[in-house]
Amino acid sequence: MSTLSFLAQEVAESKVKGYGAIGYGLAAIGPGIGVGIVVGKAIEGIARQPELQGQIRTTMFLGIAFTEALALIGLVAGFIF
């Protein structure tokens, strides 16, 4: 039996609840920081080259979508384990 499945089984059998919420909270830290960096750099890019505002904004929303996908994966992983 793999270590990951063993740990998942141990957590499922334990009496302590709430590990999923703690796990999701930890998983949301990374995407939160990532979205902040993406938006900050997009604003910086628009300030430097206002004529590329539309292209930078489109790229920013694409980056935000990929970063938020990590938060959703963290949420699902919290429910699975």
C-alpha cells in the first residue's frame, strides 16, 4: 500500500475532523499570492505601455484563471482526503 493512501486512510479513520478545512486554507495561500502577483504585474505593464492594455488584460485574466484552478484543485483534494 502506498504511503499516500495509507495516510488518507489514517486521516479518514481518525476522530479529529477539520483537516480538510485546514488543508484547503493552506492550499488557498498559494493561489492568493499568485493572483496578487499576476494582477500587480499586469497593472505595472499597463502603466508602462498603455497602448497594449487590451492584450495585457486578456493575458492577465488567463493567468488568473489558471491560478484559480489551483485553488479549486485544493478544494477538491480537501474533500477527497
